[in-house]
Amino acid sequence: LEAPAPLDRRWDLCLNALADFHRRNGCGEFARHAAFLWRDGRMQAVRHPDPIRLSDLKGYEYQHETANANTLAFLNGLPANNILFYGDRGTGKSSTVKALLNEYAGRGLRMIEVPKAYLHELPDLTDRLAALPMRFILFIDDLSFAGDDDNFAALKAVLEGGLAARPDNVLLYATSNRR
């Protein structure tokens, strides 16, 4: 007769917890990292993200509460909005976005920074993300456009939608010194 397997080896007891972990955190790079950069059609993990926390930020409590509530709604599968953080240089726009990631990465939030030069790739990126179980914020830092900028059209298509709707697991958070 064979002795029963120890509890930590009983797959039937841990299968639900394991499935829940991967549903929240993905696997591979998504399980190891929460922050990514989008470059030339590829995601690159940010191995040492900025460790800033919401508690480190002083002032702008109303704005932080609004962004925090929106992010929580998003994580809970409730309606949430894309956000444009605007204001003068040094007011904590980018820091707020990075702090939200640090606050909620453990709940499955992942963030991908998309430089302005790659905005035309947003439809491809959102298509890739739609099939994944995690929630993604696409972070566009220091957004501004010239009158004839083709990147504006790409961003507008993702925000307003074309034939393909923005996936439920993707939001855009952008910062700008201009409104």
C-alpha cells in the first residue's frame, strides 16, 4: 500500500488556488513583472520599476482619490474611464500613475508604457492584450501633438473605437503639460 501524498502535493486541493493565481497574474513575464515598455511591436519587462507609493505623494488628494477609485473600479470589472492627467511640470502626474501600479500590481494590474512614437501600434497592442486575463493600463507619458501628427489619429481610434472596441481589460492613462 502506498501512503497518501502530503497535502502540498495534492493537486486536487491546490488546483483552484493555482488557477486563481494565474488568472490574476498570468504566467511567464506577466507573473514576474508588473511594468513593461512597448518598443517596436514587443513588450520589454521593466526589471526595476520606480518604487513610488501613493502614500509618498502629498497634495492633490482629490485627484489621487479620483484616480484611485477609477483604478479600483477597473480592477473590479466595473465601468472605468481612460484618464488624462494634466498640469504643470513637477506636480506628480507621472508619479501618480506609477504609484497606482505599485498599489495594485498584487491584484493583477499590469502597466505598459507606450512612447508617443509607437502610438500607431496601439491597435495591435490592444488586440494582443484582449485575450489575457490581467488588467492593463497603457501609460502614455507627456502627451502632446502637432497639428499634422499621425499619432493623434491612432490614439483617437483606440479612445473612440473603430470597428474593434477597446477590450474591457485595457485602459489608457496619459499625462500632459497641456490640456
